[in-house]
Amino acid sequence: MPTVSVSITINAPAARCFDLARSIDFHTHSMRATGERAVGGVTRGLIGEGQSVTWQARRLGLTQTLSSRVTTCRPPHLFVDEQVRGAFKSFRHEHRFEPIDEHTTRLTDTFTFRTPLGPLGWVAERLFLARYMRRVLEGHLRNLKRSLESDDWGRYLPSAESTHE
């Protein structure tokens, strides 16, 4: 199974990074270039353990629908979401938040996936899908960093400060 891992250092507390990364509203804003929107499950606010969301987006030229569930949530250090239904045979997306100091956090996203279609899926994974997923993750992390290092993050969280600080 291919694994894509991307890290970024953000000048913001881990709890705030954790909460913004779980914000459905922020995710929708961050992924607006693909028209990604929440169409089922938790469609606004913060998603938590045991909850699911269904996304619809235009990816690789096709409109796709994908549902995932948060299977692990350990504020403010880790949450994991896994595909319930969608284009992949399976995926696991791990979001780790490592405090460097009280105002700096290292965020690492690790995305492990398997495609359907047997040998054809295997070829797609190696030819372009792993690179494509890396670009998607990098873009989203850049958007998180930009929002968290400005005053923009407050638009997406239920209160001016994180509930974990």
C-alpha cells in the first residue's frame, strides 16, 4: 500500500492546529479549488471520534463522493480518519500534532491507501496517484499554516480560542 507523508511547522499552539485541522468549514474553504463540500454526516463545525463526513469533489476530472469516519481522536496530538465508502479500496489518514514549544507545532499528515482494480490500480498508484495525493496534502497543509499564522483561523473555530488550550 502506498504511503504519503508530509510535514509542516506552524507558528501556533498544538491545540489550535488540532482543532482547525478537524474543522469541516475550514476544510471546505481550503479545498474550494476542487469544489469539495460536505454533503452528509458532520457538515459543519468540528468532527470528532466516531463521527463521519461525506465529501463530494471534482478530482482527476470526475465528480467523486467519499465518506470517512474519525476512528481515533486524542486531543491535541492525534486524530485518524478512515474511508468508509469511496473511490479507494481503503485509506487511513493520520494527523499528528507535535508541540515544539507552546507556540509552535509540527504537523505530520500520513496518508496510506489502496486502490481498487487490481493490477491497473497498482499501476495508477505508482504512475501518478501517490504524487497527486502528496500535492493535495501539501496544498491543504499550506492553507492550514497560512490561516493559523494569521487571524483567519478564528473564522472557523467555534470560539476565539481552542477548547484544548
